[in-house]
Amino acid sequence: MRKLRPIRLIVIGLLLLVGGIVYDVLFAGIPYQDVPQELLNRYALHRKISSILCLAGFSTFLAGAIWSAFCLLHRKRDAPTSG
């Protein structure tokens, strides 16, 4: 099995984040004024799904960015010095 690289986590996180925003725009949108309770419940459900996708995307992106920074610092520390 191939190694999971930090850049993949960053890309997956960004895709989830964009997917959550697109889901919010397409399915939740802006609620109408004076709507029935059923539509408000549906709006709240889609809004919650969108929030979960955005939070998962941001968390994954942040984990990938931290892992990438850690790998970069680790590589610089272990690099042989020429001199």
C-alpha cells in the first residue's frame, strides 16, 4: 500500500470544504420568509450536513498542513550540513 502523503490530506480537505460550501448553496440556500415548519426542518438538516462537511474539510486540511510543516522541519533538521 502506498504511503499517505500530507499533500493528499490537504487536497482532500480542500475538496471536502468546497463540497460543503457547494452543498450549502445548492441544497440549504437562503430560507424563504414565513415558510412552513417542514421546510424549516429540511433547511436545518441540510445546513447541518453542510456544516459537518465544512468542518471535516477544514480539519483534514489543517491536519495535512501541520503534518506537512512537521515533515519540512524534520527534513531540514536531518539534512547534512556541508562545510
